[in-house]
Amino acid sequence: MYDPKSLKAEEFISHEEILETLSYAEKNKNNKELVRAILDKAKERKGLPHREASVLLACEDPEVIAEMYDLAEQIKKDFYGNRIVMFAPLYLSNYCVNGCVYCPYHAKNKHIARKKLTQDEIVKEVTALQDMGHKRLAIESGEDPINNPIEYILESIRTIYSIKHRNGAIRRVNVNIAATTVENYRKLKEAGIGTYILFQETYHKESYEKLHPTGPKHNYAYHTEAMDRAMEGGIDDVGLGVLFGLELYKYEFAGLLMHAEHLEAVHGVGPHTISVPRIKRADDIDPSAFDNGIDDDTFAKICALIRISVPYTGMIISTRESKSVREKVIRLGVSQISGASRTSVGGYCEPEPEDDNSAQFDVSDNRTLDEVVHWLMDMKYIPSFCTACYREGRTGDRFMSLCKAGQIQNCCHPNALMTLKEYLMDYASPDTRKIGEALIQSELQNIPKEKVREICADHLEKIEEGIRDFRF
Ligand code: SAM
């Protein structure tokens, strides 16, 4: 029944295979010899299949966990260096016909303020985001064929790309909208989107159907097979995710890796990113009503093991997580974070009054983008506003080849420095700018190829003179 190459949800995410995996992991979690062999295999940095990764997740030996964390940290350094890519979500509309029981946008919620941005309002929101320094957005929308048809999403993407305010520009729009048709994915691809993101929420079919009792999202197979349709529609970069707290985390972890293995088996390229959201308090949602919440240590263990299991896949943490949790997991493998996020529709221009709340969930990190950038640099990370890969056609397997050839340091590293320089020139506070300039000077020396280093230094000077948007 289990077949990673099948295009049927219940065959590539086989319930029986997950159950067998969990029982194998439980049986072997104290099998020192096997755990040692899996760790040694992980050290080859080629990833781990779901069964072996699940044994490590089940293992509770503090020494083994410490070794996992060290390895995750090392893989993160080797593959991603010290760059952290920055983005912000932009909520277009919270009209929704679904009945997701964990989300306040569910159709039965009659008291949440329903909002949908007009194109003029999008201009205002995006101008505010550009004025913070953002270059990369993830657009979010509820599912509603009447209020939020694909034409609305496409028009919004065109509007976003067209706005050029001062030196600002949104250079990459990622899209997190409900599962749709191959034809619509093709339209999104033509509109120039970066990654198509869709969270599975849970891989457990029975729970999935209960958690999505009504609306088109109820269809487990249609939702689970969405990434295959997206790839068929020409989208190379897809982003997976699980909403932790809905089901048993060990089940979700195995399902997530099986999904990644399926994409690799069928399309020759794994997911571009994996997101790891946890359920948060929201309008009429109480996270404690869900039995499967995970504590911060388990969360960190999952992040470290994703890093080890799929080294070439970026990992995203949103402002659902607090500063201290983010600090911990960034070290263990996260490569992208959001900053200064608003989860309400129209929240960037002006804060919403309390009695008119359209937010999807409470954020735990309320800092400004400048504070987040400053904080990252204090920890010696390079905040990167780079969007070069997809604009240079390095998507899907072409991006993976860049990673695998170890050329990231000659490409992503200078791009990070140049986009950070733009941020410092155009948006940073004096203090942030000061530490940023020093960081750029020292990090310039870490570009391996002399020629690339020289070109980068020259571009940095030109940015100082007012020219923008250099990239390798
Ligand atoms: N509506 C789209 C869909 O059906 O996939 C996606 C957009 S939705 C705005 C983005 C994600 O937010 C959802 O996939 C879900 O995982 C997450 N989410 C919903 N309610 C949440 C909550 N209370 N706390 C944290 N995340 C939540």
C-alpha cells in the first residue's frame, strides 16, 4: 500500500507505514547500536529517511539529543552559513468558507471583523511594508471562491510587484492560499510567485476530517495532493508545514518527511521550505482545547531533526514564536524568519481598534523589523533580504544543485551582504546601521572566491552611492 511514488494521498502518506514507523521507533529508541549508526549516517549530511529520523525523535537519551543539536547546528552552518532570510506575511482577506476548528476565520465565526483589502489598500499596506525595509512577502488569504477568487489573488500579486516607493520594492511574493487546481497554479506561476506554501495542518486523515468538518478543505486527498498539482502547474518551489498541536507530533513528523520523500521521488526535488507553526490563541480559539500541544524542548528537537533529515530544505519560523524560542531554534537550523508581522487584514498601515479585530492569531514577537535585524546581528547572524534565486531562475532542482555544489557561500553570502547594505542605507536606525556596517566589513572576508569578493565590494560602494538591486 505504501508507495512514495504514488500520486494518491493515502498511498504516499500511508497511515499503516506511519504506524509501523512509530512502533519501530519506539522499539528501537534505546537500541544504542542502531541510534549510533543513524547518527553516523546523518553526519554524511545527505538527510535521513522518515523511519530512521523517527528513531532519533523517539530517543530520550540526553547525550544523543545533545549530539543531534550539535549536528543540526553544524549542518545549518555548512549549508546556510549565518544568513537568516527575512519576510513578512500580508493578509489579503479573511473571508473563508471553511470550518477549520483551530482557525478564527472559520465560516461560523460571526463576530470576527471580516475584511478584504482593495487594490488601493494593498498599495498602502505594501508601501508601509516597503518603508520598514521588507523585500519579500508571503500573501495569506482565507478560502472563499466568491470573495477571494484566483483573479483577486492574481490582481493583488500584480499590484504588489508594481509598487515602487522610494528605494522600496517587493521582489518576491510567496503565496499561502488554499489548495487549488493545476490551472490556477499555472496562473500563479505566470504571475511570478516565489514559493507556493500550503500547510498540511495534520497528516492524520481521520483527525484531518474532524478538524475540517465543512467546506472544500474537508477533502483530505485534494489538500494532500495539492503540491503535486502545483508542480504540475509549473511551480518549482513548494513549502510544506504542519500545525503542531493538532495531532501527535511523532505522527506529524513522520508524515512530513514522507511528504518530502514523495516530492523528491515524483518530481526529483524536495520541498523548498518547511514551516513549523504551533497553534496560538486567537479570536474564538483556545489552544488548550487541543490535546497535542508540544513544549519548547520538543519543538526544538523537531526543528533540529528536520534540519538533519532534510538538509537542503529551508526552515521557516513565524512570529507565532517568542524571541527566546526563536533564538533557540534559529541556532538549530531555521533559515527564514518573519519580522514585525501583523496577522490582521490591513494591520500594517494602522493598528486595528480592539473591537474590530480581524487577526488570525496572536503574535508572540512584537518587535519592529529594526529591532529584529539588530538582534540577529548581535548574535552574529546576517539578516538577508535576498530574493535573487528565483529572479535568476534558480528554483527547484537548480537551487538544490547550487546547495549541493557548495556554491552558496559565493552566491547567497554576497547577496545577503548587499541586501543588508540596502536595508542599512534606507531603513535602519543609526545604531543598527553602525553594527551592520561593521558586520558587512568582517563578513566580506568570508566570500571564498576573490573575484566575487571584489565585485561584491564594488557593488557595496555603488549601493552607498544610491544604486540598488545588485545580485549574483
Ligand atoms: N487559508 C489557507 C489554507 O486553507 O491553507 C492558508 C492561509 S492561513 C491564513 C495560514 C495558516 O495559518 C493555516 O494553514 C494554519 O496552519 C495557520 N493557522 C490557522 N489558525 C491558527 C492558529 N490559531 N494558530 C496558529 N496558526 C494558525
